[in-house]
Amino acid sequence: MLSPPSPRHYSIPIALLLLFSLYYALYNHLYASPPKQAQPANNVQPSINVQTSHDGFWPNFFRLLTEASPRCALPHKAIETPINGFANISPGFAYRPDLIDMVEEDVDELRTAHSWFRTSGIVTAAGGEFLPELVVCLRMLHRTGSVLPVDVYLESSAEYEAYVCETLLPALNARCLLLTDMLDTFPHRHNITKYQLKAFALLHSSFDNILWLDADQILSWHRRRFSRRSRSSRVAERASTEFGQLLVSKSQHLATLQLVAYYNYYGPSHYYRLLSQGAVGEGDKETFLAAAQSLNAPFYSIAQNIKTIGWHDNCGGFHGTGMVQHDARDDYRVRILGESFAGTGPRRAFLHSSRHKLNAGRLPETWENEINQRMWGPSEGMVEKFRLDVEKAAWDEMLYTACDLPYVFQDWRGRADVCEDIREYIRDCS
């Protein structure tokens, strides 16, 4: 039987521990580097930890899980299948058996819910008078065959329209998001509105590969894959930038987007005027290339000149009503690879309805003092350039919003003449 150790057995390790602690303290006092002096407050550089912490990741991830919840149930009918059912399938079979019988509406719902977990999507901002125009542009987008989900950011709950956000936009694979849901977690912030929304919507969206489209942009063709090719350009090569569209990988350009948000946060007070030098149309459009150049980050700016389209009056005067931007990949082939295009040149990718917004409730008012004719020029040659008569298609979609959705938009509240006004205009121009 072992007897318990006597107290003197503990004295040796305790003494050694105390001796080591004394030696360590003396060493640090004699040889350790002196503490650095504090820098003056005005020289302190704020540090930003761009690594997502667990506390920050999980709330956002579970928010995305909730928003992507399938709004349908699988059938509970018992499934009878042989245990070795797959063993008898011949090698190289092209499909697996589909043994769950689902109605097509539920299949579509699963596809829609699943799309929110994809890494590519379209982001835009709208609200108020821009919602009818956005619906027109989204329906034009679907004409191209696009199946990309769309995040539509609203400035606040005051712009939320229940039927539009809960019925109309989901049918177009789009959803409404309130930017205030994110911004209100920072109560002592500056007010963020108008041009500032784009930068913060890009950061908040769950998509990685993002195509930003202003609400008045028409996509005239669609490429299903995002190009990752980039090339630095000198900002000084351009007097200004048309920024109704932006293609960006958030994971590759997060630092640039954070600096863009900084420029826009202080945009109205400082950077809009500084970057635009007081020119007409100052706003967020100059902040993106400035941020990329400031960080020496790669970007690609399309060199092909914007094509202005419009109509001629009886005196021969030209009235510009739209701006056409070209395909970035074609621009790269011409500008960098030295290739040439026959016929109409690089493909037209986007049409910015710059003068007359595609709001059926407001458009006829803007034409009171103008000749009733097509906005973007004659139909001859338009199919060759855009692959369809894009103006006729736009009028068809405006007619749909005016006559099939006459009491949907708050911007048209109290109006009973929207449908007839558009029909009359189309008759006069046909």
C-alpha cells in the first residue's frame, strides 16, 4: 500500500517554478524591445478586417437559407423501387430514374428557390416611379432567355409595394430587398439615398458574380457565362463614364467595392464634385474606376464609343433619346486583339433609355410638345443591330404594364387613362 507523499516532495518543483518565473521576468526587463510609442491621433490609419467572423457569417448565411426556402412540399406518396434498381442500368446511361411525381408548378418553385443560392445574378435598384419601368426591362430581359435571379433593392419600406414585391417580381425571378434592413443596424450613419444605393447594394447582395443594371437599361442580348477577363485602363483616357451597367466578381474585387462604398458614403459632401469636377450628371458613375485605379486593381473599360439613337424632326434636327453600349467581349477583341468586325461592327449589348423613361403612366406626358413617332429611330436596320425591333418590343411591354397591371403601381394611383394613353400613342406611331 502506498503512503501519501510528504510535504517536502512538493517543495522542489515549486522552487523550480518560482526560479523560472523570476528568470523570465528579468530577461524580458533586460532584453525585450521597448513598447512602440503611440502615433498621433491624426496619423492613425483605420484598419478594416475583411475576414468574415463567425458572428458575422452565420446570421447572413441563415438569412440566405431562409430567403431561399422552397415554398412547396414534396409529395408524401410511398415510392416503390427495387433495392438494386440502379445495378441493372447499362453503362453510359444519360439519366437517372425520376421516381418522385411532382407538378410542374412545384418544380418551377424549386428551381426559383435554388437559384438564390447560385453565385451569379443581376442586381438593381428601383422604387416609386421606377418600378413600372423596371418591370418593362425585366420582361425585356426574359426575352433574351436569361434565367439569372435578380435582386431589386428598395431604399426603404416606404417604397415597398406588396403586390409588386410578393407576386409580380417573383414571377420574373426577382425579389425585393430593403437596404434599410442592413443600414439600420448602424444608427449613427449618414443618410444614404439615390446615387449612393448602388455601392451598398453590390456589397449586400448574396451574389458573387454580379451584373449591375440600372432600372432603365435594356439588355438586347444575353451571354450565360460571366467573363473574368480584365485589363487595366487609364482613367484619364475618358472624360467621363457611362455606368448604367457593371460586371464584377465580388470575391475578386472586394477591396475595390469597399473603396467605392467609401467614395459614395461621402459622395454628396465631397467625392461626387471632386471626381466629376462639377460636370453635368455628377454622382456615383465616376467612383468605380477611381477606386480601382487608386488600388491599382484590374478593370476593363469599354473603349467603343456610345452610340446615340433618337429621332429627327421636320426641320432635320436630331433629338437623342437613347444610348447604346457595346459588347465588352467584342470590344476586347477589337481593342486588344486587333480583330475587325464586318457589317454593323461589335454587337450592341445594352440600350439606356436616357431621355424618356419606360413608365407607361408618365411617358405620354413627356411627348406633349414632340412629334408622335418612334423614340429610337426607324425600324429599318434595328433588327440587324439588336436582333429584334427593340423599340416595338419595349412598347409591347409598356402596353402590358398599362393594360394588364393598371392598378398595381402606386405611381399610377388614381389614374384610369394609362392604358388608353399608351394605345393611342402606339396607333399614332404605327
